[in-house]
Amino acid sequence: MFSKIAGVLLCVGLVVTGLARTVSASGSSIYINGEQVLTFRAASNGVSPELLASKAASKLSRSSGKVVVRPMGSDYVVKVGPQTVLTVTRAEASARGISRRTLAYRWAGELQRSLIEAKRSAGPAQSEIRLAVGDSTTLTLPTTVRVTSSDDRFLSIRKSGSSYSATALRPGSGFVTINNGSSVRQVNFVCRMTAAKLPDSYEAEVTGRPAISGTVRGAIEAALKQQTKFSPLAKLEWTADNVPALGAGLTVTVPVKVNITAPDTVARTGTVSVKVSNITLVPQDEDVLWYCNDPERVEKPGNLFGASLALGSSARFLYHHINDSAAPLILRSQIVNDSDKPAKIAITPGDSAPDFDPVGAGMRAGDLFMRAIRTASAEIVVLPPHSTCPISFRRLAPQAVISGLAAIRLIEGPERIIVRADAFPPYEVIAKWKPALSSSTPWREVGAQPLNEWDKSSYTLSDHIYPDPIRSEAWEYKVGGRMGVFRLGQKSIERQDNAGRLDGNFGVTVNLETTLSNPTEETVNVEIAFETSAGYSGGLFFIDDVYLMTPKLLPKKQARIAIYKLAPGAVKKFRITTIPLSGSSYPATLFARVAGSDATAGVIDISRSK
């Protein structure tokens, strides 16, 4: 599952300090880049050898320049540049049976050699061991050398076959001493908590015919974020080079490069594998459209929408609101499973970040939704008993708008789940939830959460339930006849309680089975144009398999979405699929006509079909 993963932040031989030197003291010895340089053996003026070594190492780490020996009274001192770093006393020299002058020059020579060596290379002596607690690494050293840890509470060293193994036991630091009999070196170690604990395997489920690449990628993201145990304030970065669309009933294992960091921890860096399975579901259009737009302008906190979804059913959920209060609001739409059974749910997302442009917000939400819903592409989310997950979670400034279009299908579990939308007064969002505020798929960020009092608060079942939000129509145009005209959103669908209709048919899919024919004796080009007849709008279209997004258009402006060359007697059949978008103005108009006429002047051409 986890290949070439670096539980060790940086292994032995990989962390070097370049031309810098590391000076440390251990006991009464001084080390430069882990190599023992000199040792104090005698106290001086009541100062122990260990403290002398510590003070000398501190001075040496801050000094630079030429190493020289100078007499000072009856003693000798060793200087590095202007800084006196060592004082050779009679007691120190006597402990070796040599003169103070001889010892001073010997120490100066050792310092000079070590400092020159530090400038020449950044070899193993400059290495560092950094391990996450519970992790181990192999020290590639012969077992003929003696290897010890300065503190076995933090780092344990054990012989392992023909090498040594180092294991981090708890957070702490120290050094590993390597003694081959003729020389002694030290390697610093740091043991920290891990930035993340990874599972033995990652698994995710999707559905669709096929599940598009974006859905598979989203399921991978959700698996990484929900199945990894992160340290506080952890940051996940991940990349996957090739995430394919996935056919029904198929499984793919995707290698994913991850880098997980957190303050005062050991990073997790490497490649994990995520197994994604496309579960086979019987194709099913959404049974109803839930229209969460009453009120469109939200003036105060409160419940905005409520509906229940029965087992085996599917709903299309449209939400579109403007914050019409004087202060920010937090708007949250969520799925609630208040039963004793886990709920298995398919979600096709389409959520826009807050904007001050209703048309742009509606187009972004619709774009995400239309690309996926065409093949019933959806992520599979499992809600444990008595839990909830967000569909949308946004902070809206005054006069900002939020827009969304999602499909929700209850596959397995309880007899029903609840979907609700609420406006809350502004509050300080906890760290775990902050990424959800900027995500169009907030359930990936926070996963399922236990129900709290807010989730259980009262709500009102909405009247805005509209059955059968997928409509099919036939449209024909003959060259030489009257211009073809089709009004999108003109035929309003009726509410479930027969007490109202949905003006504009916002969120309703229209499949327009189109036939163009040329009964004349001349070859002509026939175009299909979209006009914003009712006001500032945009449009999204599939022309058979070709996907198109118009720019945002001012009232009465047109965009060509298709053009076909028709020979005499030719007939062209194709399907136009579109959805009237929240924030735009509908009804809008489609025209079929011969290209090059006066009516086509000034039309924006976004067509890709010929």
C-alpha cells in the first residue's frame, strides 16, 4: 500500500548542512559535524570538564577565522579568529603528561583539521536521523562498529542482521555514537510525533456509466482525507498523474504521491495506493427536484429547506440564495441520518463559491453538475447511524450569492434520510471545518460527523418539490421554412402538491431531440443559436457528446452552439441537452436557421460541430 514512504523525515546520509558546521558537546568531549575532536580531562577553577566542553562548543559554534595559539599568563589559549574558544591549563596538560604549549598546539591542529574538513564535504558525519515515533530505520553501518544511543528513552539502537536498526520510542532528541575503535563520530537524532498515521490500505467507491475522471479523483481525495489520522494543523498535498474514468463494475488502483506536514512532527512523504471501485447501480433518473430558493434573499438566520428521501429514491437538489442581511451568514446544506442504520448514499456535486454575480455562480455550479450527471457519475458516501455530512458549507458576505445543484440517491440503509438547509449567524469555525468553507465538496473535508443539537433542531418540510425533473422534447427545422424556435423554460413543471408551477424550470434537464433537414437543391450551413431572451444569462449544453459553455451574455445577445453543413436532401439528427441555470434569466430561446442571414450578424461563435 505504501511504497517508498518516508516515515523518516530525512534518513541517515540524506540531511547535510553543506558548508556549515555543527558543533556539539557530549560529556566532556567536543564534536564537529559529529566527529570527536578533543576531550577535557581536568576541572579548571572549580568548573567541571563537562561544563568546560559545553562552554567551548558554544563559543566555537559562533566563531570563524584562522585558528591560532597565544600565551596568556602561565597558560595558553586557542583562538578562532578573535574568539578565545579553549584555555589549556596546567591541570589539563598534566592529565596527559605533556606541556601546556604542546597540548595547545595539538588542540589547535585538531580544530583546524576538522574545520577544513567541514568546508570540503558534507559527508556522513553531517548526517541526521529524524524519525516518527514508532518508526524504524536501518543504519547502513558494519556490525563491527559500536553504535549507541545517548538516550534509549527516545531512540533505541539494536543489531539487526548485518546492520543496525534505530527505532523512535517517544519524542526527544540526542545523538548516536559510532565507534570503530580508532575514531568516534556522532550523528544527531530527533524523534517526533508523526504528521499522520496512514491505514494499511485506502479504498473508495464511486458509481457511473462511467464514473468520470473528476468523480474518481474526488473519491481519492475523500479517502485520503477521511481515512488518514492527521496531527493537529496537518497539511496534505497530493498528486496523481493519471486518474482515469472508471467503467461500471470495474476497479482501479491509483498511485498517489502524498506529502503530509504538521508543526513539530515528522512529515509523511511518499506514494500510497488508493483502490477505487465503481459499484454497479441500475440507472435511475432523479425522481424529484427539490427547489431551495424560497426565500431567494435571506434576511436572517433560520431554516431554509427540509425534505426526506426514501430508500431507493433519488432527488435533484437546487439551492440558490443571496445574503440580504446586514451581516455575514453561514449557509449550510446537509444530509442527516438520524436512524440506527448506516446510510449508503451517491452524491453528484455542483456547488459554487460565494460570488456577487448570480449568473456566474449558477454557471459554475451547473458546470460541475452537468459534466457528471450525464453519466450518473457520483461519489459514494457512507453515513453511520446518527450522523450528518455537509453538501454545501459557505460563509456569505452581505449581498453575496451561493448557488448549487446536486443529485442525491439513497442506495442502502434506513427507510429515509433528511436533507435540510439552514442559515446561521456568523461564528468562529473550528480548524477542522475551515477547509470546508472553500470547498465545493465539503464532505471530503470533514466526513461524517455525529449529530449535534443544531442538526436536530426543527425544520420545515418544503412545498417546493417537483416530480420528474428530466424532460424530453422533439424539435424540427426544415431549410426554406420558417426559422426554428424553441423556448427553454417556457413549459413550467408542476409542484408535487399541484399548488404551483416552477417558472423558468430552473434545474430541470431538457433533452431536445433535434432534426434538421434540407429539402432544397442547394448546400447550406444551418446553425443553432442560444439567445438570452429574458435577461443577463449563460448557458450549458451537450450537443450529443460535445460539451459547451457560453460566456455570460447581456440581454438579447446570442451565441452559436452548433453549425452543420447540409447537402441537398440531407437530414441531421442530434440531441441537445441543457438545464436552465440558477441566477440566469429564463425563458431563453434556441434558434435554428440558415447561417449567413441577417439574423446571424453579431452572434458569438462557440460551436465545435460541423
